[in-house]
Amino acid sequence: MTASSAERLLVYGATGYTGKLVLERAAALGLDVVAAGRNADKLKEVAAPYGFETKAVALDDGPRLRALLEDFSAVLHIAGPFSATSEPMVSACLATRTHYLDVTGEVEVFEAIARRDEEAKNAGIALIPGVGFDVVPTDCLAAHTAARVEAPYRLRLALAGMGGGLSRGTAKTAVESLGDGLTIRRDGILVKQPSGSLEQHFDFGAGPARAVGMPWGDVSTAFYTTGIPNIEVYFAMSGALPGMLRASRFFTPLLRTQVVQDFLKRRVDRLPEGPTEDERSSSRSFILAEVEDGSGEVVRSLLECPSGYALTPVAAVEAALRAARGEAGNGFKTPAMGFGADFVLDLEGCSRVDLD
């Protein structure tokens, strides 16, 4: 959706890999953006090509952060890791009555923000985490498929074509979660299982493909969106990867040590900042939702969309604009709760089909 240049957007965390992609997207739409973050020099560097205004404010400087937010209807928060950064920004948004959106995929962050639902309603604002690839396409597909069943009991989401690489920020978040195992939702409760302990086969259109259970934000968000009490998320994997994932459980204590964490993060710092434009544009993702009712009847829907870093800036900017216009309502929202199950179909390059 094209927006007029009169619409103003605050982007906090604009100097990171995803932040730069968001600025590029906003500029393409002709938006008036203020790029914010901690480092004044880096902000000027990333904003200069677009002529965007910059504001350097630290998240732990509450008074200045609230003063910044006062001038905006919504903030798109992209400064990870969100386990550390979301709380101060959410608190400031509640104080200033500013709609909050982020691009987290962290289950604990979704749960923490969901607990502030009543505060958000009282403040008259929306709190909408996960407006990037995590979890817009999966959340919207879950909502659509669940609506096809009278009494949905179980949801399985499976993702394939997850190529294109990771940004440094995402890679560091993944390092921090090493050893945490698999999170699923069972009878409405989040529970842990060993890594690699769940396997299923899913047909994305080319025959059954092996997939392994993985931690993904929908075990949190899809529960709020659909009310389904049993949720699992899988990634299509082949070759030695499933076995390596199972073996990793034996190294859990080692992976959690500070020495190993620091070593792996130093290795991440040597990687490219993120996927190239060609890598982003050449990858496609496929998401399958299976919803089962209490009698065992199953319906399936399939979504095809751009790769994670190609979809995220498009989805995040569009969600922020809609929230700023007051279209999401108030309180804690998942993307599908705020904008509807068909929100993903309004984004470039996304299509959905019901398989049965």
C-alpha cells in the first residue's frame, strides 16, 4: 500500500541490518521518517541517503525516550535483542500513549508483552510484536486455516525454503538460545522438549518432506490468535541436519557457558552483515498450516511468500502505518489480530491456497 509523504514514522534501531532495510522501504514509499537509536554518527550515516531526520536516544534514558515518543502515533522498534530492549520501549509507549510494534520472534518477548494487554487497553494503544517475517505470514496463515474448522484442537505449522542467510543480529539471538531446546504448546501451556525430539513429514507440493520441530514465535502468538491449545512449528530439513540437532542436546550445559557464548558471538561478528540483495530476492518461502479438530479431521492451507529479509521491511512498515492510523485497535495484538488473516495477502509476492 502506498502512503503519502505526509505520514510520519519513527524507526528505533535504524542502524542495524533490518533497520536499514526498513529505511529503504520507507523511502521507496515516500514516507517522512525519523531514524532513532543510540549512536548519533551511525544514524546520520544510514539516514543521509534518504534525507531522514535522526534522533540519538538511549533506551535507558527514560525522560528523553518519552519526549521522543510524544511526537509520534506509533514506533517501529527494531533494536534487538528484544529480550533486553522491548521492556523499556513498551513502558515508554504506555506512558506516552504511542502504539508499539517490533519484529521480534522470541517466545518470551511475545509472552511478556501479552501480559501488558490491560495496560495497553487502559492507555488506548496497541502493542503488536512480531510484524516481520516473524510472525506475520505464519500468524495470518494460522488464523485463516483455523477459521476453516469449527472446533480447532491442534495446529502444526511447517516452513520450507528458509534460505537467504541470517543477519548478525539474528545470528546472535540464535546463539543466545542455544541449549534452550524446543518449545511447543500443549493443552494451552508452553512446554519444553529436547532439541530434535519432534519429526513429521509435510507435503509443500512436491511430495512428503521431512521436517523437525523448532522453536518459533507462533507457539505463543498463534495461541492468542486462534485459541488452539496444541501448537507445534516445524522446519523442513534433510541430510544430516536432523541428527545434528538431536545430538546438540548432549552439549546443552557447554553451549550455555559464557565462554562458548562469547566465542560464538565473536565468530558471528566476522560474518557479513546480512544477506545480499540478490540472496534476499532470489529466495522464496513456503508455509503450510495443518489444523485438526477433536475428531481427527484435518484441513491444510499453503502460503508462498518472499524470504524473511525481503518480507520483513514490507510487512513491518505497512503494519506501522496501519497502527498509526488507529486500524489495529487497542491492547496486545498479534499481526492477524490487529490487521486480519488476509493482511499477508496485501503484501507484495504473497499468495495462499487451501489444499483440502
